Amino acid sequence: MKKIGILFGQENTFPQAFVDRVNAKAPADIRAEFVSIEQVEQHVAPDYAVIIDRISQDVPFYRAYLKNAALMGTAVINNPFWWSADEKFFNNALAVRLGVPVPKTLLLPSKERPTDTSENSFRNLAMMDWEAAFAHIGFPAYMKPHSGGGWKSVYKLHSPEDFFRAYDETGQLVMLFQESVDFTDYFRCYCIGGKEVLIMPYEPRNEPHLRYATEMKTTGEAGEKLLATMKEYVLKLNEGLGYDFNTVEFAVRDGIPLAIDFGNPAPDADINSVGEKNFEWVVEAAANMAIERAIAQKPGQDNLTWGTFVHPHRAKAHTTEFTVAELPEVKVATKKPAAAKAAPAPKAAAAPKVPAAPKAAKAPAAEKPAAKAATAKAPAAKKPAAKKSE
Ligand SMILES: Nc1ncnc2c1ncn2[C@@H]1O[C@H](COP(=O)(O)OP(=O)(O)O)[C@@H](O)[C@H]1O
Ligand SMILES: [Mg+2]
């Protein structure tokens, strides 16, 4: 008997539907359940051939548990080692390498110095040439954390004054300064198992619950071409990054899809936000992928997926192993999905209290020009509330 487990947080619809779907269609020697964790000991294998991780970005204890599980042979989805290293700036650089268009992007040193560093920690850092940065990226522009999600600390900026007001608020966060894409169409695309792709029209300017309630604007031959190009880019990015379960966002300008946010390894899969049809697709695709991975899983070995850049040798092995497998084709069922039960909150120990970090001084390199313009109040940039996993 091989077990597939799902590890999750506050979401209530996807985990139960996933477990029910696997159990409805897997061979008799494969079962799915909610992961149950008790004592966690080094080099002791958990009882799971596959774990779908939907929450370790918020729970470091789970991330450590999953790395040990991976060492012991569990196929952890997504790869916890890569997820720990992954961030938006590298992802963008890799996209350029892979030939996938992305907005022009610069990496900014944090406004404040990291805790326990001093001026001397920054002797390698030259003064930022803000004028050159503004001229290169232009306005409007976006500033957002290089490692983040859920639309937190995402600013749309219209001028250098906006820029410095926002930058002053960012504390120790390392930010991206990015060209704003004035788009005609916007999409979020699920990519499952590095091969199944669902392209969903998405309107980020709508209220969160209405973002998927939109239509693609590009029509006819141009629309067909756009869909084919996005599918190709989604597959390229996910092969490069080595994600099994991810979403890629595109903003389309002049017919060209630019990848905006493509490291979402616990993407929103709630029926109440993605809608019934997309939910059905993702439950089916995730169940098929998990079953396939459980069948292929070899106890005690590395059963993770690796990106082509990070681990070309392993990535190649997995491409051969997984893309040729006979997976049932993912189809959107006409039947309503089984009613999803509210998932019970898993038992968890109370999180230990963390002592407050000492206040850091300002970063010397960044401080001067920022201080010059830092007289006005908080930025006007709106921070829409959304799920962290988006
Ligand atoms: N360069 C950009 N051009 C246009 N819109 C952007 C750009 N960057 C971010 N956005 C908008 O801001 C939203 C949040 O940014 P995103 O990069 O997806 O961060 P997060 O990981 O927090 O979701 C996107 O869904 C998009 O609507
Ligand atoms: Mg996003």
C-alpha cells in the first residue's frame, strides 16, 4: 500500500476534494489522506510515498519535516529544497534565459539594513544611481518584494516621489523595481506535473471574488496564437523551475504575453475563488499527477522534480520518466464535483514566541537619495487583500 498525503493550512475545499478524487480513481494499492504528523525524527521516513504540500511557505516546521521526508524517499510536491531557494528575481532572470518575455526588472538593496548588520556589511555596495534606474524602468512601475506573495507590499508607482514614499515603507524587504505592463488581457495558468496546462482569463483589477469572472479579449487567430504561445511559455518556465504544481501569470501587451508572477507553488485552488470549472480541472489534474507519482515513487530514493537549471541531470531523468507515462487525459467533467467537506483544522502545537528583532539602522547606500524625497506621507499605492498563495 502506498499513501498519498496532503498537507494544508486554512483552505477548506481543495484538500478534501483531492483526497476523494484520488481514492475514487487510484489503483487499490494507493490511498490518499490528510497528512498526519506526530513525532518528527531525523532520518526516519514518514509513511507517505507522495505528499502534496500546500502550506509549508507559512510553516517552517513543515518545510523541515518535508525535507527530511524527501531525503527518505517521499515525492514531495513541490520540491521543498527548490521552494526554499526560489524567489522572483532569479525566476525572472531564468525566464530571460529560457526566452520567455518578462518586464524589465531591477533588484533593489533593502531600505533598512538587515538586523545585526552595520555600515561595514555594505562596503561592497555602490550608491544607487536612481536617475539611471528610473530612466531604464520608466513610470508607471511596480515595486514588490523579491520574495513574497499574496499582493503584500506590492506598489504601483507613477513618479519618483511615489517611488521614494513606497520605498521608505519597505523596511528590510528586498524589492524588485519593475516596468509596469499596460495589458489588454491577463491570465493565470495552472501547470500540473510539468505538462497539464489550464489557461484562465483573470482580471486583477476586479474584487478578489470576481477576478476569474472575466473573458479573454483577444479573439480569432490572434487569440489562438496567444493561447499556444502562453502554453509553450508555461511549460518552459515550469521545466526550468522544476515545479509540479504551480501557476504562471501573464499580462498581454501588443499581443505579447509577459510573465509576471510564476513561482506560486501553493496556488489558490479554492472553489469559491477559481470557480467550479477551474476547480474541477485542478482537482482532476492534481489527483492524476499524485497517482502517477505514487506509482513511480521508489522508496529511499530522490523522487523530487528538479528544474533544468538547478539540476540538469536529475531534471533530464525526470523528463524521460514522467512525460511519457500513460496518464489519463485531463478532461473537464460535466458532472458537478463531489461536495467538498470543510476540512478540520489539523492538530498543531502552539507556535513559539519569537523575540522582537532589534531595530536596524538605515542602509547607507540606499539612504541618501531616498531620504531626499522622503518628506511626504504613506504611498497611495493600494494593497488589495488576496490570498497569500496568489
Ligand atoms: N509588472 C507588472 N505589470 C502590471 N501589473 C503587475 C506587474 N507586477 C505586478 N502586477 C500586478 O500586481 C499583482 C500582484 O503582483 P505579483 O507579482 O503577482 O505579486 P504576488 O506574488 O504578491 O501575487 C499582479 O497580479 C498584477 O495584477
Ligand atoms: Mg501574483
